[in-house]
Amino acid sequence: MKLGAKLFLAFSLVLGVLFVVGGLSLRALDRLVTVNRDITTRTLPAVRYVSAAHDAMPGLARLEARMLILRDAAYAAAWRERMAQVREDLTHLSLLLTSPSQTALLIEARMAFDAYERVVGQEQELTARGERQRALEVAQTESSGLIERVESALGRLIDEIHGVARSAQVEAGRLESRTWTGVLVALGAAVGLAFLAAGVIVLRLTRSLRALSVATSAVATGSFREPVKVEGRDEVAALALAFNRMAERLQEVDRLKQTFLAAVSHELRSPLTSIREAGHLLHDGVPGGLNPKQGRLVAIIEKGADRLLRLVNQILDLSRLRAGMLTIARMPLPLDRVVAKAVEELRPQAEDAGLGLTLERIGMRFDFLGDEDRLVQVVVNLVSNAIRFTPSGGRVIARVIDVGHEVEIQVEDTGVGIPAAALPHIFGWYEQAHRDRGGTGLGLPIVRGLVAAHGGRVTVESHEGKGSRFTVLLPRGGTDE
């Protein structure tokens, strides 16, 4: 699957979860709104109407008594007005009830209310005929009983409506809690899913890119061996495949270059040796004497032949090192005498450059199992570099240090130092920190290869303008412990 398709699928999944969360939230919110709307538009008005009707009944009884006793038309008008209001409240209430039990209570209250109205009508007729005492008896017996029935039915109706209201409030609270819980859980799941999808994609990308970065660094340093592992079929996998093809092609080109250099160097070695020996014979006057001008020309030929032969030998050594074919003849040897031999070989060169060259020994045990000629070559390369990059009047120190499980060789100078930008690359083939001071850029790679062949490692510390210190760490016995 392509990377774009993976991203689209992940984001679509997250959006789908969010849509589901939104839908469920809206549905729960609608139910919550419905419950609250019922409470606001039905339950609360029903409570108001039934309470008003219930509270009006004692007033009706008082007005009725005054109307019979005082026979005042004003009380009769007030009673009729209050009756009309109660009837209107009961009518509105009938439109708001939601259960059969509530409707039954309302019917019971209305029937008692209607009967009360008829009884009061009879009382008024008796009063009009002058039977006042009879009217009072009817009021005390029948009328008061009907008012109690109305109050009782309305009271029970109030209790039931209150119960429904409390249930609705509990349901609303439960819905609200469930809504918030559902929304938070769903949002948490959506966020977690988003993080999971993003984490998987990012982990996949960073792991592949990290592998490509490491492989690129390995190609840059010449240590790339295994192809990058290809996972999947997306763009990153295509990039890894392209990188592997590129690295394979670079290795092939590098092998061709090394083969060419090795072949050319090998073919140049014999004629250069012949030229150098012929120069020596001419310089020694074997064919005959030379005049001063001829002597200078012969000296130039000797120096050029020596320089070319050293370059050819370096190229051959580097080719053998890279091919793993350089022979290391290990034997017990005192490493301090190996370093002393290299120092003495280069002392004339240091004196010609006006430098102080000293050897320091730190510790007591310098025995080592290694190839003397190759180790001398390591020290000679490091010391000759130090001499070349140290101005006249400076100092070069070669140290041999016993550090227990390792033997350490240090070459320190007070020279020009190495620029910080060039420091990570100085062990690369043909790399030079100061190209204006000569050299081939092969000495340090050869040093690193020879030290690695002995199981050791090379480090460098340098401050530009203050000097450098190269450290060779060799494990006892010539192999890593």
C-alpha cells in the first residue's frame, strides 16, 4: 500500500470515529433535550394548573358559605368567577397529562367538581324558595363531601405529577451523565486511535529513514556492506530499493577504481624501482663521473622516483586493506622499541624542519603481539604528518603508555591543528584537512586499516591553531579482549 493511501486510511478511520461520536452525541443530546422539554412544557405547567385548582377549592367553600348565610350577590359573583377559573385550569390540565392514571384522577376530580356545582345550584334554588335551613344542611353534608373528593383527587394527581417530574429529572441526570461519559470515552478512543495510527506511521517512516541515514553514512565512510532491508511497497520502500541499487552501483564503481589503481600501481612499481636504482647508480658514479649540473638532475630524479614509489606502495597497501588481503605477521615485540625505531627514522627530518622530536614512556609493560613493520609504518605515518603540519620551533611528542589491558601510542604536536569541519572526515580515503601542505590523503586511512587489522582503534583530538593528538589503542595480544 502506498504511503499516501496509508495516511488517507488512517485519517479516514479517525474521522469516521469522530463522525460516529458526533452522531451518538447528537442522539443522546436530542433525548436529553426531549426530556427537559417535556419537563418545561408539560410537567411544570401541569403542576401549576393542578396546584391552582387544588388551592382554589377551600376558597370556593368559604365563598359558598358566605353566599348562603349573607345572601350577598357579590359573593355569588365571586363564587362563579372562581368556579370558571377552576374549570379552565382543569381544561388546560387535561391537555398536559401523559399517563392513564393521571387522566383517571383528573376525571375523578372533574366528576366531583361537576357534582359540587350541581349541589350548589340546588342550594341556591332552596334559598330562593325560602328554605334556607335546608340549603345549609345540603351545604354541610353533600357540598363539603364533594369538595373533599375534589381536593383528594387533585392532591393525588399532584403527587403523581411530582413523581413523574422527579423521575424525569432523574432520567435527565442519567442521560446527561451517560452522554458526557459516552462523549468522553468516544473522544478518548478517537484521540487514542489517532495517536496510534500516527505513531505507527511515524515509527514506520522514522525507522526506515533512520536505516537509510545510517546506510548513507556508511556509504560516505566506505563501510557499507549489507543492503537496506526493504519493508512494504510504499514510497519509502521504493526509496530503499533505489538506495540499494545506487549503493551497489557505487560499490561496483569503487571496486573498478580500486582494481584499476592496484593494477596501475603494480605495473608502475617495477619501472619506478628501476628508475630509482638507475638514479642511485648514476649518483654513485658507477657509469662515470657527473658534473654538478648532472648531479642535481640525478638527485631530482631520485627524489621523484622515491616519492612516486611511496605513493604506489600506499595505493597497494590501501587496496590490500580494503580487500582484506593485507598479511599481518604477529610476533611478540616490545612496543616502546617499535615507536623508538620510527622516531629515530624521522629524527633527521624533524631536525631539518627545526622541530623538537621526543619519545616518552609511561608505565612499565609494553609487550605486544603484532607485526613490527606494520606498526612502524603506523607510527612513521603519524609522526611524519605531525612534522609536516608543525611550524619551525614547535614540538612533536611520541608516547607509549601502559594502560593495563591496552597499550596506547600517542603522537602529539603543537602544529596548525585540524579544522573542526574536517575532523570527522580525516580518516577517509584521499581526504586532506590542509591540501596546500602536500600529501596524498592515504596515510591516515592506512593507519586506521593497519590498527584495525591488529584489533585496535584510532582517535584524534585537535584544536585549530594549537595542535593535534592522535591516539592508537591496541589490545594486549593484538586482538580485542
